[in-house]
Amino acid sequence: MQKITYLDKPVYIESFSAVGGLEESRGPLGDKFDLIDEKDLFGMKTWERAEGEMSRLALNIALNKNKLSPDDLDILVAGDLQNQCVASSGGLFTFGIPFLGLYGACSTCTEGLLVLTAMLTASKNYSRGASVTSSHNCAAERQFRTPIEYGAQRTPTSQWTATAAGAFILGKEKSDIKITSFMPGRVIDGYVKDQSNMGSAMALAAYDSIAAYFSENDPSRFDLILTGDLGSVGSSILEEMLCEKLGENGRTISSLHKDAGLLLYDLKNQDMHAGGSGCGCSASVLSSLILPKVKSGEYKRIALLSTGALMSTGSVGQGDHILGVAPLIVIEGEDL
Amino acid sequence: MQKITYLDKPVYIESFSAVGGLEESRGPLGDKFDLIDEKDLFGMKTWERAEGEMSRLALNIALNKNKLSPDDLDILVAGDLQNQCVASSGGLFTFGIPFLGLYGACSTCTEGLLVLTAMLTASKNYSRGASVTSSHNCAAERQFRTPIEYGAQRTPTSQWTATAAGAFILGKEKSDIKITSFMPGRVIDGYVKDQSNMGSAMALAAYDSIAAYFSENDPSRFDLILTGDLGSVGSSILEEMLCEKLGENGRTISSLHKDAGLLLYDLKNQDMHAGGSGCGCSASVLSSLILPKVKSGEYKRIALLSTGALMSTGSVGQGDHILGVAPLIVIEGEDL
């Protein structure tokens, strides 16, 4: 059985930022990003280093928004999609903040917020920390599939790895957005071997976490249930499962469900196939679109489940199934 | 400044296990492992799947030692060296335990115990969880360097990635070993670009964490300060730095220092060059050699710093420095 942690003392989201590239600027959230580089290189010579630099810029912007310095942060958690998560360690080590590296594939945004919340709660003398997550389309494509220069044909179920990073500064002092509960989620066999069909692989994990959380929580108290990057294929699988298996509750959840991978791009006019994906997808949608709406009071309570497909080119090559995971956190507005 | 978390309520190590391969069985700790497969394959067809199976076996053994079932665990944290940490997710998902994936390279054993301690402390309704870490020599060699079948010449500074896994079950009920404090450690530039000289790259991070922790703690209260896998090269750099920079305290720490990479193998008679390494190195040394000595009272208080070299073949290929990280936890015997 999955246990949900309801925090006696919430942890507050003090500051957040979104950094993105060309396609992200062309999407409906383009003008909500804090920084865009239409060259996708952020001044670096390789896509891989560009991703690390995006992470660095995102954290810098989040710090500056709240007039904080790196010394004000007691702990930094971060992750990305590159082998051995080198974008996070390489991009962020110059801040000199105590560091925990995470790997949750595209679920890392929620996993990071969850682990950071736990670290702040567990440690009396921590007052503030940051979670940073990134992905880069060109770095991911050449690592997981083929370099984009090859111009490989993409299948209709494939998703577009976002070139984006999001940074979130959390603390114990009261502010207008708070994290009130969390649940890590189980690793679920997605019964899919096609790395161009990640949405299907992750839909079962999203369903598993949603079913567990809402077995003891009323979905009608929520304004939004946001998954990370199921895209159009995974979202329709999830919504069908919810309606079929969870009755009235499932239909309520389904009506409240949106997917960050379907919010980041204009799917009609951008060539994204089944939608956006990547660690940076839910991170940048959360900070550019969702948290401002929590801050303004438009959303009073939301559940966030970034979704991760746990696989490597090696595991797919050896015929392993793609596994999914969907950690969940609840974010609420604070009446100040 | 790095903040140390001293726990009001310690978290207890209830059960632990070590699984290893041929070279591990030949080393001085061989007869202390719970399970050895001299074929290194653990019944699987590939080295990569063998690593996942090692993780599964290690957790199963740790559960059985304490007559626990997977349902008794509220949370599982795990990590390994394979791209996208697929050994951990692939090997452990069948347990169905809520999961957090970590990436701290060879520091993952300590990082996992640290994050698990924080999760148990932060969540009132978690009573018990597990941390599992693994590495496999043949999977690591063909991923990071060359397949072992090529018979490439190894340099004198190179280390031997352990084929080993360790599992640790932690809980809140009093038992005879406890974790009392932790400090995540910063990511430190190792100023090394040679992936066959990891010990040097990690020595600076180990020094950074040790200097921070013992700036406010008396090393003479410790019986052992165990690093993860600095090997002979990194250990001598660390000990020289300690003696030169930290005066009397540094000499005390140096005299208490041992390295798991120098304990796992018989360096005179096994062809390991500078010593053992890998996520499984410190994990298996901790569970086979060290924790039994804490349990018996031979060690009253130890500091564990598994050391991680944060790099990928891509980052090394692009000329990036290898970064180091050394999270620290303190383990003590409990007078029952």
C-alpha cells in the first residue's frame, strides 16, 4: 500500500523560474518564460553543456527574483536526462551548494520537489533549498535516438523533448504557495518497448499514483491534476482508465486532468507529434503557467505528477520493457 | 556553509546484506558476503540485467533476515552506475515499493542512506524503508571504457568497479545500529579529466566534506572514518591534505581513515591496480565488514563518506573536468 505524507508544517515555494529555447518560445507559453535563447545554445559550444548552462541560468534567475544568494540555500537537488546526470552536476556545481543528485527521468521535477520538501522537513537547521530540473532536445535526441542532424523520421506517437529548465526555491517561511503532501509513486511496468511511445509506457504509472492518492482524497477539492508529459497518446489512455476503473471519482479526476506536454507547445502549428516531454517540460510549465495561477488564486489546490519513463538505450536494446513512475505532490495557495 | 543535520530521533539500521561476484569472493571479505555468484551473471543473460538481479537479491536477503515482506517497506531509494540507472528500476520494480531514484555515482550508497533517513524523519506515517545500491564490473567497463572482452590495458591509477550490491533496511524502531547525523556534501571540481584516475578526482570532495563536518565535531570520538572508493591514489591525496591543512585534527582523522576500495580486494594478489570502486563497493564493504563491527560494539561511532565521480563518457569526451561529491552520514551503536 502506498502511504501519503500529509505535512504538519507545509513547505513554501518562494521563487521559481523557467528558461527555454526556440520551440518553447514559439509555443503558447513563450512569453511567460523568464529567459529564452532561440539558438538553444545559451552561449555554449555543445548541446550538452547548453543544458547545464540552462540549469545554472534558471537557478540564478530564481535566486535573483527573491534577492537571494547561493549562500542562502542549504541544499540543492537536481536531475536531468543526460547519462549520469552531468547537466545538473556540471551546470550547478559552481554555486557551491550541498547537492543531492536524482534520477527519475521526466518525473524528476516532482521527485525533486518531493525530496527537497522531505529534506527541509527532516532537517531542523535547513531553512531553504532549491530544486532544478532540465532537458535539452538536441542532447536527448542524440543520446536516446539519433542526432537531429540525421533528420530521422519521427513516429506519430513520439514526443518532443523540451529544451527547458525550471528552478524552484523552497523554504520554511510563509509565502503564498505551499506544498502540503506528497507520495513518491511505484515503478510500474508500462508494457511498452518502443522508445518513441513513452506516453503509453507512463500512463499506467500515472494511473497507479492517481488511484492511490484519490482513494483517500476527494478530487473535487482540486482545481487541476497535472501530469508531466503523457502527451496526447498517454493522456487518452490515462483518462480512459480513470473513467472506466474509478467511476464517478475517475470522471471527476479526468475532467480536472491536464498534461504539461500538451500545454507547452501549439500542437496544431508546431511539429511536436504527440506533445512535449523531458524533465524540463513539466518544470517549465509549472513555473511559467501553473504556479502564477496558484499565486493569483485562480487555482486553490493542484496535484502535480511529473511522469518518468525509466529506460536507457541499453535496456531497450536488450528488450526490456519501459517502466514508468509518477511521484505526486500537492500544491496549494496560502491565504496570507 | 554546509549545515550538518543532527537528528533528534535517530533512524535505525534493521537489516543489511551484501551480494557479490567472483573477484569479491576472492577478496578478504569474500566469506562475509551473503551471496556470491562466481559467474557474475546471477542467472541472467547480460551483465546489465545481472546487476539488476543482484539488487533484487540483495533486497530480498535483507528482507528475509528480518522476516519482512516488501509490504513492510514504505519507501525504497536506489541507484547505480548504468545510464539512466536502469539496474535499480529494472531490478527492483517487481517489489512494488514506492520508489525514489538517485544518482550520486559511487557515492550513491551514502546518498541513499541519507535520503532514506530524511524520508523516514519527514514522514510521520513511514515506519520502514530500504536503500539499495549496485555496480557491475562488466556493465560499467563496457559503458564507461571498453568491453572487457577487448582486453584493454589498464593504467596504474585505474580502479576496479566492484560487482556487488548492498541493501539496507532502515526503520524507526530501536535496534542496535543507528544513523544520527548527515551532511550531503558539495560538488567539487576534481581538476582531473582522466576517467582512469577517479580517486584523485574524488579526493578533493572527500576532503571538503570531512573538513566541514569535523570543523564542529571532534574526530577522536570516532572509531573509523570510511571513504567509499578513493583507492590508493585518492586515499594518499586525502590523507596528505588532511595532515597539511587541518593540523592535529587532520592527523587524527587521517589515522582513523580507511577506504572501502582498499578493503574489498587483496591488492597484492588480485589485479585491481589502485583498488575497488563503484556504487557496490562501499555498499558491500559497509554491510559485510563494517556494520557487523558496529553491531558487535567494536566500533561505537563511524563516519561514512561514499565518494562519487560525476562524469559521463560524453562529458569526458567534451573535455569537462570530473567532479566529485562525498555525502556523509554518522552511524553509531545503540546501547540496548
